[in-house]
Amino acid sequence: MSDLGNKEIMSKNIQYYMDKHGKTRLEMCDALGVKYTTFTDWVKGNSYPRIDKIELMANYFGIEKSDLVEEKNNRNRKVTTINVLGRVAAGIPIEAIEDIVDTEEITEEMASRGEFFGLQIHGHSMEPRMVEGDIVIVRRQPTAETGDIVIAAVNGTDATCKRLKKYRDGIELIPINPSYDPMFFTNEEIESTPVSILGKVVELRAKSF
């Protein structure tokens, strides 16, 4: 029996290559020119992409179309479960936080590249890309680069999700929602406030669709 048209196999293969290449759903949407909701349906196995989009994805990842269409030795069945936290804060080890609201699965390929946790989005500062209740997959790391979406803690309070912009004399934490103001901190304020980066968002798993 041919696997052509099998939505579940397609969804697993897409997720596998996203994890392997460290690509987020948003990056994939930009590369393929598709709506976020459309791509999310592919990843969740709710719908099957057109052949031209399969070809675009294959070219993007540098693979054959068959690598997306066909099941390969059950490679995608090896997964690691991570906790989704309702909140994180500076000074509290991730493993010590008891506010676990859900779990998510990541591939072993992704898990091998660092330590990961899930975080539930609260508030409206990252709308329309991220809304209340969405889940982000975060790789724990104390630094990030300009343009990265990070989880940052300010003054020891619960961490916030923002886009990072680095300057010679400080950093800016920028919301996507224009109704919210960016937060700028000088290098001195980063130390005195303090401001710390807890991790980089590597994937958004929207719960709103």
C-alpha cells in the first residue's frame, strides 16, 4: 500500500526535519509562503499539502520529496516528553518548578541539542503570533542573538516572552503587539535590575487553532 497521501506520516516527517534543522513553524511559513493555520494543520496531520508545497519543503530541507511522503524505519516514533510550565522565574531551577500544566513531545533529534522545556503563553504582548494559552518550546540558554524570541526574567519576576534586540550599550525586549511598549535596559541596568535570559524559543505550538 502506498504511503502517498498519508497525513500522519507527512506530519511526522515535517516535524522531524524541522527539528533536525532547528526551524520554527513561523520560519517555515515565511519560506513556503503559506498561512500559519495551514502549516499547523500539516504538522498536526489534519490536512495534506499540495505537491508543489511538498516540493518546496523538500528543496528547503535539501531532501527528496519521498523523504517527506514515505515512512522511514519508524524514525519519528522516538520522542522525548518535556513538561509544559505555567510560569518560570529567575533564580528558580526549571526542574524545581511545580507549575506543570501539560506535556509536549519533541524528537530525540531536538532533545540531543540541549535542554528543553515548554512554557504556556500568558498575556497579549506577543499577539497576533502568540496568544493566550499557546505553548512555546524553549531551549535553556543564558544568551541569544538579535531577532531571537526569548524568555527573559526582569527583576526576579515571572519570565516574559519577547523578541530580543542587542545594542552596544544594552538590550531591548520587544513585544509584537504594538499596543505594548518595548523595554530597554542599559548594560548597567541588566546587572542591577537584574535582567536575565532563561532560554530561546525554538518552536511555537499554537493551541488556539
